[in-house]
Amino acid sequence: MLNQKIFLQDDSLFNYALLTLFLIAPPTFISLAFLQAPYGKHHRPGWGPNLSPPLAWFLMESPTLWFTLYLFPFGNNSSNPKSIILITPFLIHYFNRTIIYPVRLFITMKTKKKSTLSKTPSGFPFSIALMAFVFNLLNSYVQARWVSHYKSYDDGLFFWVVFFCGVLVFSGGMGINVWSDKELLRLKGEGKGYVVPKGGFFEFVSCPNYFGEIVEWFGWALMTWSWAGLGFFAYTFANLGPRARANHQWYLEKFGEDYPKKRKAVIPYLY
């Protein structure tokens, strides 16, 4: 009876967490359409103390690793090979985002300090990092519990069909995301200030790093075939879509006629 009560309570918690994931997407999209998160190109004072950007990225993304790995063994399907295979792309993405990207950013910032040609804003507001940390706790709980506990793995061939289709989409998105981030860091490390990025998906959109991440989580929604994955995809677009549009507008205002007019903000040919 005690175990049954615990699982019933967890069912309620999971359902509320999943619902929250969907409910926060629309207000996020609307608010970011008018007020941009104050980091990167949009850094501005008035948001409290700042953290070093590499440290901020590490701290706010870290729940996706440690909280996911903590929760996963408690799932009824945690020892199922399909469950382990399914959570792997999620962990690979966040190993890059939590460990590799902050290290690259740190190296870039150290290199940039040697140049006096550029004085760009630095610092990542602690308040923004804290909000991202809380979201990652919520999302890690939803994704980890779905994959390790709530998902049924008795669907035979269907599991592998949607998994491999999703992995193809996810891998393509991650390739775009990682390459675009590396290119932006390379340009930042040159210390010449902001320039017009070129090559790859930069020829189609102003923010291919965001486009790649949106594609990734569409692939995740496909491979998990779940409301949990769909909720994450919806929130990702709600968060990154408006920011990409603001970055696109920033590029247009800064570079004027020198900025390619055919580029969209984040979705090639559309948005």
C-alpha cells in the first residue's frame, strides 16, 4: 500500500510538471517578444549581480546531467536497454552544453582579453541563470521520469522506427547547433567586435545555433513519441524563437545594407 501511495503521488507530480511545461511556453513566447533576456548582445544593467558566462552556463545547465542521472535509476524501466538508449541523446546534448561549451567559452574569453580592439558587454545575470536552473530542474524531471518510468517499451518495431527517425533529426540539429556555436565563438575570439557571420546555415538564418537546437528537440519529441518530448520542443521554440528574432533585428540595425536581406531569423525561408 505504501509503495502504491508513493507512485500515485508521483503520478500527480509528473502530470502537474508536464502540464507546467506546456503552460509556461505561451507566456515565455509573449514576454520575450517584448523583453529580451539581458545577456549576450542584449546585455544591460538592472538585473542584479553578474556571473562569469562560462560559470553561469555550467551552473544553470548542470541539472540536466546530475538530476537526470539521479532520477533515472528510480524508474521501473531504468534497466531496460531501450530506456538507456533513449536517454543517451539527451545526455549527449547536455554534456556538450554543460561541460564542453562553457570550456570553449572560457578559452575564447581568455583569448579575447589579449585584444584591445573590442569592448563588448560581459557577464551573465544571476537572476537569468537562476530561472534557467529552475526550468532545467523541471524539464529534467519530466524527461527522465518519462523515459525511465512512464514510457511503455512493449511497442515492438514501432519503438525502433520512431527512435531512428528521431535520432536522424536530432543528430542533424545537433550538428548545426554545435558548428554554429563554434563559429560564433571563433569570431568572438578574434576580438574584432561583432561581424556578419558567414557560411553554413548562417547563409539562411541569423541564428542557426537556435535553429539547430529547435530541430534537436523536435527529433527528441519524435524519438520519445510523448507529450513530454513535445512539451520540451514547444518550450524550446517559445524561448528561442523570439530571441532569434531580436538577434536578427539587432544585426539588421547594426549592419544595415551590409547584412544579407534574404536571411530569416531562425527558420529558413519562413521565420
